[in-house]
Amino acid sequence: MEEMRSTKLTIYDIAQELGISIATVSRALNGKEDVSEKTRERIFETAKRMGYKASKTAASLSRKEKKFAAIFPELIHDYDNEVRRGIEKAVQELQDYHVSVEMMTIKNNPEAFIEEIQTLANKEYDGILLIPCVGEAKLAEYLRQRDLGKLAIAAITTELAKDMRIFMVQSNGRVAGRMAGELLGTLLNPGKKVALVTGQMTSQVHQKTAEGFLEEIKVQKLDFVGTYEHYDQPSKAYIMAERLLKEHPDLDGIYLATANSVTFCNRLVEMGYAGKIKLVASDVFPKMIEFIKSGLVFATIFQNPFNQGRLATRYLFEYLVEGREFEEDEVLLEPQIVLKSNLELYEKKLLDVMSEDILF
Amino acid sequence: MEEMRSTKLTIYDIAQELGISIATVSRALNGKEDVSEKTRERIFETAKRMGYKASKTAASLSRKEKKFAAIFPELIHDYDNEVRRGIEKAVQELQDYHVSVEMMTIKNNPEAFIEEIQTLANKEYDGILLIPCVGEAKLAEYLRQRDLGKLAIAAITTELAKDMRIFMVQSNGRVAGRMAGELLGTLLNPGKKVALVTGQMTSQVHQKTAEGFLEEIKVQKLDFVGTYEHYDQPSKAYIMAERLLKEHPDLDGIYLATANSVTFCNRLVEMGYAGKIKLVASDVFPKMIEFIKSGLVFATIFQNPFNQGRLATRYLFEYLVEGREFEEDEVLLEPQIVLKSNLELYEKKLLDVMSEDILF
DNA sequence: CTGTTAGCGCTTTCAG
DNA sequence: CTGAAAGCGCTAACAG
């Protein structure tokens, strides 16, 4: 029978307790300059003692607008699109909290990205949401050399030095890899041959995914024949499918660890391997839905890009507005298994812009 | 480069446009009595035309508190506990929105429940969150006979007549059943014998789960030997395990569609069937985690009770405060597959009270 | 470094 | 049925 909300304690109360003005209390609590260290301490102490909880609603009613920008690369992938939808969802949820988020599309190279970021920093933006572009390593390097002022960067599956970002949101690659391994293990008897097909191993997520996969492959006692990288380029994927099957014509299973595997799959079908090789893939996008329906792909590991976008936006807000601290610099989302039997739920998700994942 | 937030349009603007007071606009927009049909219409029309969006933050700053209660049965299950945590999470998220949620624990029978509900209705509560008690059918019947005034009921996996509740939140039983069927199908060759073990088939969720399972079993060409109900009673579950294996000593797989299957599993192990029969189960709770780790259970279908509680609370709030309409009377959450390889994520979830599922 | 004051957008008495 | 006015809790100038 516990009450879950006490009668509201306000800055007014704590000001009164201390015999000072509410303005000072507000300043202190929000970490503004211009408050003596001594009173600041007293304020924090009493706030804590009295059990004060700030009202976000009241705050955002008077606060000046926080400006965010989300930077997307041109030539948007299904993945980016989902991230974008997630950000839009978060914006909608935050609409009463006095934040604006500008979506911008930039040339897909680190130079263009760094310039845009610099510009935003100068334009007094408060925070930016960074979606992966090619050449992440370079971007990270450029970033070090710039003065971004107080601009806060939230990375979505993008590698940056830890001190250059507030946090990074991404899928739990290691677990995703293990899941793929376990699924192939249940599909195939011990000793069967499996390969890993991926985009670029330079990326940390892909590396972790690969690690998890290899780990599990060992547990499942499958025979690992090698990793094949196609750098997310359709032409390479095409050729690579041929090479892989030439080198291992008796291959039994493949884990397609990158979302950009359509070309690869198509080539597989052309070569008559449909149904002969067990496939576990990554992500859910229109073409993948078809592959699963047709039975070409047995399962896919959903990495929830929508939630990646949504969470990143929300966390950035909490960091900037509520002063939330992030001990864990990496926020890992749980990958989910999608089979034919639950495919419809994800199919719906892609279509349904208003989908209620609840994140809230 | 679109701005995602326009400069705020307030009731003040629409009052001015119409040459009336903001009070009237507020009343009309909130569906209060005491506004002539004519002005109400004009107000709605202009609000729409001007693209007015109410500010929830401003509203909840002045609104009087909404009172909710969540009614739990005594002798709480793991399931209830998770639901409870979800509700608490939602309350925390809504803390600035001027709602209070009282958690109450009631004897586990429909009579006690109906009395409590009636009491709450008289005490001017605005809404209640209903967690399943035994004898749901009776509760539904009793409910019809009472005058609950304006009390809004949100059901969590509880069957009520549609006009007696605002909505019901539950897991997508049909899909869960299909998923279990597909998993058994990949584990077992066509023609193998499988059984369904469940709690009570009277409940709608269980029925749908069973339907989905049977449907998929057919697709997988497995041999279905029958449904076994143990009414969630440990003693029955114990005996039933024996009966099932006596009737089908050559059984190959079982889908344990109810969370209360620990006794059943234990008996299975005692009888020496561990490893001989493939098991797919339901939900994730401490004991189930052990079963999966040990390999006794291959997979379990997570039904996300935490999110059921969280969503229900949030939706009730949206209904009561924001006037949200629910075309879909049933809100179905997506079941998730938990294997050994991703178990750690769910294990963590159970422990981590503050887990960020985002739902939000 | 600190206090005063004017709102933010809305709901709710209290008077008509 | 409608309007005036007093806040809800907080922030942001503006004065000290």
C-alpha cells in the first residue's frame, strides 16, 4: 500500500530552509557558475537530505530550447532509415520538453562530417547524434584536432575516442554472434563447415560479432572455414560468394553478419545453393523479409536500429538537460532472433511508423 | 534539414483568434461539460486548422493529480513481480506528470478483487491496473453488476468483457506458440512426437498459444500427441509428467506453455529424461535460467511481463490524461526467443531493477 | 555572487 | 455557459 509519489518538494522549500533565494538554488542545482562553492554545497546537502526531486516539466517550460542535430550520410541504408525513425520517435516523445532536432544529410566521408560538426559547434548547437559514415577511424582522428566547445556527441554504432563522445549506442555484437553460432549449431551436426561473411572487420561491432560467433562455433563443435569480408560493396559481395563456394563447395552454413548481404544472397541462389546451405543473417529489412519467407535464410538477428536512434536521442537529452552521468560509455541493445514464425511482428514494425516499442 | 518543432502555438492564440477566453478553450479541448456545443465545435475546428498541439508538461503542472491503483494477488509469482517492476518503472517515468499509483495486494480470489475495485471506485480513483487473479471469468461477471462510475480499468493479461476495460496488454500468444513450434521443428525431424503442456486452457492467452503451436506443428510435420493441463498446480504437474511419459514413453519434444513448469521439469529429470526430450518453455525466471544453462531446456519464449506492466500503466495514463483512444482493444507484445547464447541479457534484466528497455 | 521578477502553457476555482 | 485570475515549479534576464 505504498504511495509512489510524495507531495511535491520544490526549490522553494529548500530555499526557505536555507534562507536564500530560489534563483540561487536553481543555479546551484543546475551546475551554473556564479555560485559560491560553499552555498552550492549546502544546497546540495539539504536537497539530498530533504529528498528533493526536480520537476522536468516545470524546468522545460521555462528553459531555453536545446538544439540537437542528427547527421546522416547520403545514400541512406535501410539501417540508417530505421535509426532515423527512432530519432523521430524520440523527438516526438520529447516534444514537450523544449528540444529541437534537425536532421541533416551529409556526403558520406569523414571530411564532410567533420566540417559539418565544426559548423554546428560554432552555431551553438548543444548536441549531435552521429550516424556511421565510411572512414570512421579518420573521423575520430579529425575530431581530436578540433575545438568543439561544449558540443556533446552521442555516437550511434560509430567508433570515437571515449573522451570525444558522451556515449555510444549499439547492438550487443558479441551476443549477436553467439546467437548466430548457436542457431547454426542446432541446424547442423558437429563437424559441419561454416563460414562468416561480414562487411568490414575494422569496425568494432563487427569484430565483436565475429568474436562471439567464433566462440560459439567452438562450443557447437562446428568446423570454421574462414571469414570473408566484402566491405559492404555489392560488386565484391557478388564475387566473394563465388570465391567462398569455390574454396568450400561442401559448405554447410553461413553467418551473414552484415546487413548488406542482399547481393551475396542473390548470387547464392543463382548458383543453385538455395536450401543447401543454412543461412543465418543480420537485421530485418524488406529484402531480408523475403529471404526468410522463402526459406533461403533460416533466421536473422535483429539489431533494433530504431531503438538505437531512439535511445541515443533520449540519452543525449538526459545528459544535456538532466545532467545524467554515463558510467557505462557503451549502451548495448539486445539482439533478437527472427524466424519465419515471428517475422510478421518485425515486418509490421518496419511499416508502422508509430510502432509502440515502448521505450517508454 | 527540416525543423522538427515549430514555435509554440498556445490556447492563447486560439482564444484570441476566436475572441473568447483561454479558460473556455481549455475546457472545450478537455471535453469538460459546461461548454456550448457551438463554441466547442468552433474551438476544435480552429485548433485543428491552426495546428494546435497541447503541452502535456504545462498541463500536468496545473492539473490535479490522477490517482491509479494496481491490484496484485497475494502469493505473487515471478510473473507478477516483473509486472510490478514494470509498473514501478512507468511510475518513475511519469513522476513529473502528476500521477500517483498505489500498489495493493489482495486475496487471490475474484470476490476480494471485486470488492477492492468497488472501494476504489467510490474513493474517486481514476484508473486501475488489473493483474490476473484466479477465477477471472467470475471476476468479469461480477464486474458487470457493479457501478464503477468513471473508473477506467486497464487489464494485464486478464480477461474482461471489452466494454468493462479500456484495453488489455498481453503477450502475443499465437506467435509465441508458433515460435515454440518452429524451434521444436528445427530440433526434431518430421514425424517426431511432441506434446503441449499448459496451465489452464480456459484462459484466452493459453488458448491462442495452443492454437499457434498446433498450427506450426503441422507446418513442421511433427506428430502431436496431445495437450496436458496441470492448472498451474505443482502436485498436478508432478503427476502429469508421469502420466505423459507413461502414455508416450517415446516422446521427443515438449512445449511448456506456462511459466509454472518447474515441478514438471524436476520430475522429468528425476525420471531420467533429461537430454532425451527436447524442451521449449515459457518466460524467464530464476529457475528457468538454470534449466537453460544446464541444457535441460533448449529455449524459452520470453513474454516480457515487465513491459506489460510498463505499457499498461503508460497507456492508462495516456487514456485518462491525454484522451488517447484505443482502436485496438488488445495490445500484443512481441515474444522473444531466449537461448543459452543470449540468456545473460535476460538474466541481467531480472536483476537490474533500473534496466533500460526503453519503452519508453 | 545573490535576489527579484516575469513568464513558460495550462487547469482550476470563483464569480458572474 | 463564460471570463478573470491565481497558481503549478522552474529558469532567465536584470539588478544589485
